[in-house]
Amino acid sequence: MGHDILSGGLREMESPLYREALTQFNRVVDMIHLDDNIAERLRVPQRAIVVTFPFRHDDYSDVESVWGYRVQHVLSMGPTKGGIRYAADVNLGEVAALAMLMTWKCAIVGLPFGGAKGGVRIDPTKISWPEKQRITRRYTSEIIDFIGPNKDVPAPDMGTDEQTMAWVMDTYSQQVGHSEPAVVTGKPPALGGSVARREATGRGLVSLLPLAAAEIEIAVDGARVVIHGFGNVGQYAALAASELGCRVIAVSDVSGGVFNERGIDVPAAMAWVAEHRSLQGFDGGDRISNDELFGLDCEVLIPAAVGGVITADNADRVGARLILEGANGPTTAAADEILRDRGIMLVPDVLGNAGGVTVSYFEWVQDLQNYFWSESEIVGRLREIMSRAFGQVLEVARSEGVDLRTAALIKGIRRVAEAKLVRGVYP
Ligand code: NAD
């Protein structure tokens, strides 16, 4: 390949996901003979903010210092855009990798954003609601100079939700002295959030299911679907798949999985999780482990939790014919190769889960214009953008003789490189 993988950021950003992101990027760079200067520039984020801040536990005497990050990968194409993740193992490298993926994703679906991502290293299942509020407000103030409607617009990701975005918006608005809904997306509709944003990632992903299934001649009606991760993305993907007539035979979360050959009652599982915060104790099927879930015989597998779960260790026993990536970075490069050899079709994260950022874009536009669209307009435009991007990626895949991940990255990286080239180097 000829790249020193330790050049271009890995010393600062060392993490398995950043390595994966660079490996994917370097493959495409070689394939499309990208200008060396541009390639070197795109291997590293333009801005990476690392903060530590104290937060007070509910036990008033207990004050803990936590780490927070915000990484902005490319600032050349408009504001940056990307979620904020709360997880026990978040680190700078992971956030930087996710910011890079956001750049490609926005370019693939044609949104006027560069990529960003944020994170706070905290286990969201171990903090109370008031603790989460204090963390969110303090994190927001620490990064406040770097976010804003025309600078960088956060959104929810793992461990954060509409309420978290409402706290970010409120903290920002308090500091600038006026209400600024456009500073975040994924807010509650009462604050200028868009209808259909909550369902957008899962729904957008599953809107590609019939298109991908047609390519490999799988019948959608009755197709067996398995879902890893049952949070925002997993739940709405499950719902959308069952609305299409598929049979969701297994779902799982961090507590383990549930399997039912006759089909999981998705609304009942969602209601259980809303009440109990996990699938633990849900009796709509037999308990299985997350590891067993990947081996289940099915038509469609939807990873919708964390990164790096489909690896060289389990790719040869994946039981699906089609993988729709809802999570970011769920498949390692080594696993990609195994799946390719096995003829399993994979719709990659940068295309598959782009529905979230697409409706976030709609939300931002609506907030800036103070003019709100109907649900049917939003869902219709989301479908249109997703299916157009899928068609374009498929075309690249055919013309270049590559898989869908490579094709999507070729499309995204070319667009970003073109923008960088025409802007030139300042000064
Ligand atoms: P979430 O916090 O709502 O849900 C995450 C789910 O994954 C939970 O069910 C959790 O229990 C489960 N999980 C966590 N660790 C796990 C593990 N080790 N094994 C099995 N399950 C595990 O998060 P989300 O917003 O649904 O995001 C899920 C994934 O989708 C992430 O990779 C995120 O980056 C990606 N994504 C989210 C959006 C969005 O709009 N929310 C958009 C694009 C991509």
C-alpha cells in the first residue's frame, strides 16, 4: 500500500476504529490515485478539542473529573456535523474516526457539511438523570466556542438523546443570550426539533432493504431480520422492517439477545426497553448471547450498536445474506474481505445510516428558516435522498468493479477532495 500508517494522525489518535478508518481511506486513495497532498490532509482532523471537567455526583461531596472530546474533520464544506456519544470507553481516536466517517457520509448523500463527532467518557447506564444533565451542560460550556449553527452542529449518538440535545441547546442559548435552536439537531419538536428525526436513521436504513434485496433476489415479504443493538437505530429499524412485512426474529442489546423464530413483537420489545432501560427480562422469545446472534440463519443482519463487532473471528459464521450497517464502523476491514468472498452483500455505514444526518440537515434548514415541514414531506425527501445515493453508489460499484463500501467511499472522498482542491491552500 505504501503508506506509513503511523503518519497522518495515528500517533495522536491511536485507536482500533481510527486504524480501520485509515485503512479504508488508504485503500480508496490508492485506487483512485488521489493527489498526495489532499490525501495527507484528509488523514487527520482539522480540529480536535480535548477537555476535562468536573461534575458533581448526586452524592454532593463526590466530584469526578471526566474527559470530553469534539473533533471536526473537514471545515471546508460548510459547518461540521456529527453526534455526541456518551460511553465508558470513548477516546480521542474513536471520536476522530467517527468524525472522518461523518465527512464521507455527508459527501455521499450530498449534504453541505464536513464531519464532526463528540464524546464524553462516561457510562450512561451508571449515571442518574440529574447527573447526565450536569455533565451535558458543563461539556457544552467547555466546547461552546467551537459549536454554533454556522460552525459545528451536534446531534445525538450512543448514550445521548433528544433530552440531551435540549440541554445542549439551552446551555448554548443561555450563554449567547438568545434562543438558538439551530445549534443542535435531534431536539424535541417543542424546541424546533424536526418530526421524524428520532426514527430517521432506522427508517432510512430500512428504506434501502428492498433495493438491496432486489439486487440479490431476496423476497422482502417474510425475510428474517436480526438486529444487534436495540437503541434508537435498532428499534426504529426493527419497526420499519416489520412494517415492510419482514419477520424480526432476534434483537439484542448490551444485556444480551432475544430470539423468536415466529417473530419478535417489536412494539412490545420497545415498550419493555422504554420502561426497563434494557431487554433484560423481556420474555418475547428465548434468551441468546450477542455472539450467537451473529450466527443466526437469516436474510438480513442489522448491526446497530457499537463498532468492531463483525470481525475476522466471526465473519465466516455470519448467517445473513445481506448486512445493513446501522452502527458506525461495525465491520472490520478483515471481516469485510471475508464477507465479500462469501458473497454477502453489505450496505456500509456511510451510506446505510446516513438517514439520521439527512433528517438532521432538514432540521437545521427548518430552524434557520423558522419554517417547518410536514412529516410526509420529510419522510418523502429522506426516501428520495437515500435511494438516489444508493443508486449512485451502486453505479460506482458496477463501473469500478468494487463492493458497496469501496464505492461509497470513492464517491464521498472524490467529492471532498474536489472541494478542497478548488478552495486551495490559505494563505
Ligand atoms: P443508543 O444508545 O440509542 O443504542 C445503543 C444500543 O446498543 C443499546 O441497545 C445498547 O444496549 C446496545 N449496545 C451497546 N453496547 C453493546 C454491545 N457491546 N453489544 C450489544 N449491544 C450493545 O444508540 P443509537 O443512537 O441507536 O446508536 C447506535 C449506533 O448507530 C452507533 O454506532 C451510532 O454511532 C450509530 N448511529 C446512530 C445514529 C442516530 O441517529 N442515533 C445515526 C447514525 C449512526
